[in-house]
Amino acid sequence: MKSKASAPGKIILFGEHFVVYGVKAILCAIDKRVTVSAEKIPQNKISIKSSFGNIVESPDRPIKEIESQFRPFYYLADKMIQKYKEKFGIEITITSEIPSGVGLGSSSACCVASAAAISGLFTKNSKEEILQMAIEAEKTIFPNNSGADSTVCTYGGLIQYDKKGGFSKIDTEINFDLIIANSKIKHSTKEVVSYVKNFKENNEERFAIICNEVNRLVEDVLICIKNNDLEGIGRNMTKNQKYLESIGVSNEKLREMIALSNKSSFGAKLTGAGDGGCIFSLADKNNLQKTVNNLEEKNYECFTGKIDFTGLDTF
Ligand code: MEV
């Protein structure tokens, strides 16, 4: 028996980094997916096949001994094998349309789809249960993650998220086009989050003021979303980018890509941890192609995307 699941990538529309310190963030699932299939195999082994490599390991090994990029998937498979005292093994195959390590939620989408596919071999779980497993699994490589990325990959659409209050879906008719451009500079989310922690500790007062301003900005964006006001959302993206600049998570290349996008789109900013990775611009059918041209003329690779309203899908 095969169990299959897929989950979308994401962008953080507003509030990355500040969300780690309790500020509300707004996230959007995008129409690029990870698909995971899981199958019981006769050998008592955990086998993982993916574009980032393959491993075959015995179950019940200390998680720290597993190569880090495979840890979440090994963790999920091993947990099920131990829970159900399984004599068989599990083979996991991961395929992805989402570039990894560039702020588009590929790690969270892999964790969500894997949690659903692997647990689906044993029992049926609710989205909430799958999300909890995915967050636990992602913590094996990224212990301080806020859980925001996995949440939007599970539920799809637009969500507001804060660490204390949890998340809620933003009920909206809004639709827009996204132009996502990759700086091709890989970043480590863990390292950038730890850099921001350091920045905060050395600038407590300044950081608290910025957090308050981002909180206000997010409330304003929620009104813009309600009013289908793409120009208002775009203006706030430019403001949010300034706050990200002020904590030092942007760089020259991202600034250049954002400036090119701003010539025609409603607004642009980095998404995710920053210090590399991707930027995205907000557009509709009238300024979409112009924005793509502005980036491509300067040899920046980009692709267009839409909101994914499905979230986790099992089949
Ligand atoms: C990473 O996609 C988003 C950050 O805010 C970290 C997190 O929320 O866990 C930088």
C-alpha cells in the first residue's frame, strides 16, 4: 500500500523574523508543491529518496546521528515504526517543485506532506494532528521555528499567525499575482534567525519599537486585504522591507531586485529569513508581465505564482 500527500510552499507576506518575538505575521500558500509518497517495505529499514540525496538507515537510531537534511523524515518514519511496533520498514520518496533553502517553505512543505503520507500508512489523522507532527519533525533541524510556515503549508490560502494566539484563516475574495525572484544566494534560516536574536539582544529598545510598528502595519494590511486594496498592500510591503533592512537581514542583491520590481509592481520585499533567498512582488494582470521583464532584462531568474487555496492534500 502506498500513501501519498502533497503540500504547497509559501511566502511570508508580512512579519518574518518579528513573528518569532510575538508579532502577528501574514502568510500565503503558493501554487508550487512538494509531493511525498510513503510505502511499507519488507526490510526493517527507513529509506529516503529525494532530489537532495538518498539514505537507507536502520530504525531506532539517535536522531543526532542522522544526516541533518534527512532528520525530519527519518524522525516521522521512526516514530510510526516504534509506535506501531512495526517489523517492516518505510520507503519515503520526496519530489518538489519548490527550490530549497530560499525562503519558499520547501522544508515545511516537505515536513507537512511527509507527516501526512507516513502517518497515512497507519491511521487517518486530522490536519491539526498532521501539523503538530510536522512542527515536531521540523524542530529536529530548526528548534526555534515559529510554526508559521508549516501552518500555512497545511491549511493553504492566506493566514494570520502569531505564536501565542495561533492562526486564523483570512476569509477573503482577494486574488493577486506574485512574481518570485531568486537571488540564488542560499541562506540558512537557522543562522539568520540566530543573527536577529543577537541583534535584538544588543538593541532591545529599538527592536521593541520596530515590533510595535510592524504590529500596526499588519493590522493596516488586514484592512487592505478586506478592501481588496492591492496598492495599499504594496505600500505596506515597501514599509515592511524597510524594517527588515533596519535589522540587517537584506543585502545588495535583494535591494537591486526589489528596486527593479518596484518600477512596475505594487510593492516588493524579501520573504522568509532573508540574507539571500527570494524576493517577491505583488501584481495583477496589468503589471505582471512588465515586472517579469524588468527582472529578466537584468538576468534575474523569476517565476510567477498565485495563492494556493488547497493546502495539504492526501491521495
Ligand atoms: C522563515 O521562513 C521565517 C522566520 O520568521 C522564522 C520563523 O518564523 O520561524 C525567519
